[in-house]
Amino acid sequence: MSQTAQTVREDGVIASVSGPVVTARDLDARMNDVVYVGHEGLMGEVIEIEGDITTVQVYEETSGISPGEPVENTGEPLTVDLGPGLLDTIYDGVQRPLDILEDKMGSPYLDRGVDAPGIELDKQWEFEPEVEEGDAVEPGDVVGTVEETITIDHKVMVPPDYEGGEVVEINSGSYTVEETVVALDSGEEIKMRQEWPVREARPTVEKKTPRTPLVSGQRILDGLFPIAKGGTAAIPGPFGSGKTVTQHQLAKYADADIIIYVGCGERGNEMTEVIDDFPELEDPSTGNPLMARTSLIANTSNMPVAARESCVYTGITIAEFYRDMGYDVALMADSTSRWAEAMREISSRLEEMPGEEGYPAYLAARLAQFYERAGYFENINGTEGSVSAIGAVSPPGGDFSEPVTQNTLRIVKTFWALDADLAERRHFPSINWNESYSLYREQLDPWFQEEVAEDWPEVRQWAIDVLDEETELQEIVQLVGKDALPEDQQLTLEVARYLREAYLQQNAFHPVDTYCPPEKTYLMLTTIKTLNDEAFDALDAGVPIEEIIDIDAAPDINRIGVQEDYEEYVDDLKSRITDQLRNLY
Ligand code: ADP
């Protein structure tokens, strides 16, 4: 958060303390002002004003502070520091870099009231200008770049709230984020550092219909339930369902330039895992550490529930900042249920009228506001960029009828239903194909037709139909057994089995299978469709089902996933399947 020394007025006293909610008397404040509470100066935000009582949600543990202690108002909304240095950093919920705090505190768990700038203030960055003296620049325009990490060039932009003007001074070379790199005739000085209030979306020209997929290399997603660049998705993750693995796969393989991972988890444990895991991951497309294009925002163990909210807003604002540079950003929020629980807790302390299951009535609106900041945009500097938002949900007991899941489903356009039963059967990724959906399918078809295959939509629909039919047939099989089915239905079950085993399953831990390009996804489906078409021809020609099912080429379908040279393998396999089946009649 912002570190600039605002004119701090010591103008209120604590009236009451109730967990993360503190009331102050005689505080001259506006909604959403950032205040410092108590002698320790704990950071909080004004969430309600009634008469001379101001209610503050505090982003740090409040035990030990008591009525009568001072409350200082900064007069500023909650802002984030934006500039080079955001990537390859792990933050807590109010954008304090964990490593720096760790050094300061000598412990991985932050003490209270400790402040640290969101980006390093004394680090020198090599600024390479992209404008010349006399150039006219407007808000959002890129005036130069710095190499932020080995993977990402950081675009230094005219802040959106500047007027712009003619460039009168350019300082190329090594500078800190607080030094002027470009000066304008309007008197405005452009620095690498900007600030932005987290609750306000950064301006854009236009939100466009997203037409490019965020290719994930996970074939069930790309093939059946694709998300667009700029799209929204929810992923419910009951315990042990493979949520962590799925999220790592997305972070590693989704073709986004930048990954923002927001962890508003349980206190401590869940997030410690993320903080330990992420820095170990490698970016498969560059071989660099994944952190070189990642910023991680994690609620730490001693941050109370209120900080979950600031985590989410801080994350989306950082995502928008990189979008403004023209990048495709994928933001993963884990878990939005914990954020919703925080809203519930704060709301109940405020004694607001509870809605469904005790969640506040504004739950739906808050979730919508968050997901609305995702999208594919034309930026104010003319570039295009996207923020894709993928929110994990943790429905208690895996029950999707609870309010957070239901409200999320009304907003997001992609739903990847992780399924504990599938995980138990070791079917991975355990995404339930009956319950999942994507509303982007049709609008992304032209991309897949252009880039992969003209008949992509038909092949996908064929696979969906077979899987649907299998689901229906399984119910009958439960009752009467498979052998009681007519032969054509038995054959459908056999084809569906290959769809499930070869296509829907994908081993995240196999060096080749872990990433499946869309071309391979397509070829896998067409191979299974070849089996289907040829097998039904054979059946029509009077070949007994046992013989059809028994051809020895068919099981090789299950090995496509692990083939590096899959094109050759698939060509050969398709002809073997065809030959063997035609030889039967
Ligand atoms: P969760 O985070 O939901 O508790 P994990 O993501 O840790 O669950 O997954 C549990 C286990 O399931 C993993 O340790 C791994 O063995 C297995 N698993 C999950 N997803 C996959 C996958 N795509 N491929 C292979 N194994 C997987």
C-alpha cells in the first residue's frame, strides 16, 4: 500500500473493538479512507459512518488494542503501489512484501503495524525511453520500458489521471521508481511508480467480446470447457479433489503473459503451501522461474479475515496494471469462499440484516464487481490486453447449492466442477464433464477452426454427445448390467470409455502428457472418432461386438497422451484401427 507520508491527523479515538471491526468516535473520515488504529498503527479501512461513529475494518489482528487509543485518518483510499518489482514478489493482503517484512521482523509471520512499500524504493532500474523530446503523450501512453524480470519487460506508462503533454525531458539510464524519467511541458513528471485506489477499476476505452481462448494445455478444458482470454471461470475444489494440481497446471501452462495469484486462504496452512510451492515452479515456455511472470498475494497467518478482501482488490488492480501494458493476465483467486466468509463475519459484527445462510445481502454484488473487472479490453493507450479471472470456490461438503457457489455461477461463464468422487477413483484431472460448462465455446470456435481444424466444433460436439449418452446408459447398466444392452449401445460405451480414459484424463506429472497443445487434443478426439465410425461400420456389416472391441490397435489410443511425436503416432494408429476393423468383414 501507499507509503507516502500523507498529512496525518490524529483526530479520533477508539470507541469499541470487536474482532476485526473497530469503531472510532470523532474521526473526520469518508467511506473507504485508510486509517491507522491504536498506538501500534494497525491499518484499517472505513466501512461505515453513522453520526460521529466511524466503523473501521482492520487488516491486522486487533487483540490488545482498546478503547481510548488514537485513530488516525490518512484521508486516502486504500491504494496499491504499481511499478517494476511487482513480479517475482510475494505480498501479504495489504501489499507488504513478505520477504522484506521477514527481514525486518525476523519471522515469516508479520508483526502488526509494520509498514513496507509495495515496491522497492531504492532499487535502480535501467530505463529505456521510447519517446523523444517534443513527442506528445497522453494518459496511458508508454514512455519507455525497463526489464522487470528475465521474462517480462515492464512498460512505463503515463498515469491515467495525468493530463499528458509534450515531452520536455528524458532521463535514460538507471533510476529508482521515485525519480522522474520523463517530464512533460504540463509540469507533470512521469515516474516508474504509480498509485491506484484498489476499489476503482483502471480506465479503459472499451470492453470487447473475447474471441481468443486462454489455452491451458489441459485437454478437457481447451476441448470441452474453454475459457477466453478476458473470461471468467469458477473452480470449486472440495478437499483432495486436485485443486492445487489444477491451479499449478493453469499457472504454468495457460498462455497468459502474467499470472497474479491471490491466496485469501485459511489462516496460515493453505497459504504456506502456495508460498513454498510457487517459487519452485518453472515456466515451461521460457525455462525461467515461473515467479518471473508472477505476483503472489497471500493472506498470512496473523492477518484477520478483513484482509482477504484487500487481497482480492489488490490482486485485480495489479492485474489491470499489466493489462494496461498490453499483456494478457490470468488472475487466480483462491478461495473466494474465504473472502465471502470474511464478508459474513464483518457483516454480522456490523449487525446488518443477514441474507442467505448469514451472508450479507450484498454478497452477489461484491462478487459481481470483482468478476466484472475481468475482460478483454482496448486500453487507453490503444493496446489490447486482458484479465482472465479464475476463482476457486470451496463449498462446504462439496454442496454446490450453497450461496457462494450459486452466486458465482450466475456471474462466471465457465465452470470447472472438480469432483471428489472422480479424484477418489484416481480420474485426473477430476473435472466432472457432466456438471462443467463454458459459455465461451461458440465465440471461440472461429479461433479453433482457424488455428487448429475447420471441424473443431463438430468433433467436440460429437464427443459431448457420446459422453452424454454414456451417462444415460450407465443408469441402465446399473440396473440390468452391460450385457443386456443392445450391441450398438455397448459399442457406444466402449467408445465413451476411450474418451474418458484417453481424452478426459491427463497426467500432470508425466513430462509429455502434462501439456497437451490444442492440435494434439484435436487429433486425440479424431482418433477416437475414427474408432467409433469404423467400429459402427463393422457392426453394421454384421461383425460381432466382441471381435470389434478386441482389436489390438484400440488400446493404443490410451498412449497418445504420452507421445512427443504425436502426429506420426496418430497417423499410424488411425490406419491400424481402420485396417484391423475392415479386415473383420
Ligand atoms: P487438493 O488441493 O484439492 O486437496 P491436490 O491438488 O493436492 O488436491 O491433489 C491431490 C492428489 O491428486 C495429488 O497429490 C496427485 O497425486 C493427484 N492429482 C491431482 N490432479 C492430478 C492430475 N491432473 N494428474 C495426476 N495426478 C493428479
